[in-house]
Amino acid sequence: MEYVIKGRNLEVSDALRSYVEKRIKKLDRFLPNIDEVEVDLSIRSAKSAQDRQAAQITLRAANGLILRAEERSDDLRASFDAALDKMVRQIKRYKGKHWQSQSRPVAAVEEAVVPEEEEETTAELVRIKRFETRPMDVEEAIEQMELLGHDFFLFYNAEDEQFNVVYRRRDGGYGLLIPELA
């Protein structure tokens, strides 16, 4: 398992790095085929002091699984510990649903980044993300969206052989977008 520990607006001390690595090593107990764990520690400007120090953990496994957890608090170690606890819950949830019952790997999907709207009328493309995917059905896409904690998810639909988007509706249900060329 490879560790990548990054600091934004802070320099990661050796003590903090060793604390994070020691805690991350324990994830092997829950999911043995982890390839990489990326930890982003950051200090952000926020109105509330309890939201200033954030920790985000991104886990990539050999079968293409990607899990992500983020927490914020007024203490960096507390944020990291809370994000790690959330990650463990996601792994347990994933294993409960997929470990024995499904032989196909879950698609490797990166987080889609939508540029924020600017006050001006011209929008600037800030980031481009590429990701590999495999054909899946709508139910698998919804599960992957929930595992990543996203509000929408782009996937290649195996049934109609085209790209679709599933999204979470405000009423708690899910929607499916099927593009048609005009």
C-alpha cells in the first residue's frame, strides 16, 4: 500500500506524518487489496473555527474501487480521525454489499469537478479529469455514487450502450439522465 500525504496551507510535520501513516496502515485489516491511500490535510479560511481544519482521505483498491471521506473540525488530528472512521464505515458497507456476492469489480471513477460560476458571463475551465469506467447497470451506478458521496454519477449503461447520469433528487429519490442527439 502506497501513502501520499499532502498539506494545503500547512506544512506536514514529521510527527503528524507518522501519526497519519500509523493510522492508515490499519485499513489493511478491513480491505486487503488497497493500492494507494491519499490524505489531504488542509487549513481553510472559514467563518466558523470548527470548519477550518479539514482532512480528506481517498482510497484506491486493486479492483478499481475508489472511496473518499472528508471531515472538518477545529483540530487537524480530530478531522483526520473522523474521516478515517467514516472511511472504515464505507469499507464495511462496501464489503457487506459486494465482497461475497459480486465477482465484477466496481468502476474506477474520479470525482467530477464542475467549475464554479463566476460573476462574469464568461466561464473558465479550471480542471479536466479523465477516468476509466466499465459498463454497469443503473443499480450499480447508484451504489457507486453513494459510496463516493456524490450527488451525481456519470456511467456507461450496459443495457442501452451509452453514457447516462444518475443523480440524487431533493425528495430523496434518484433520477436518470439519458442523452439523445437532436
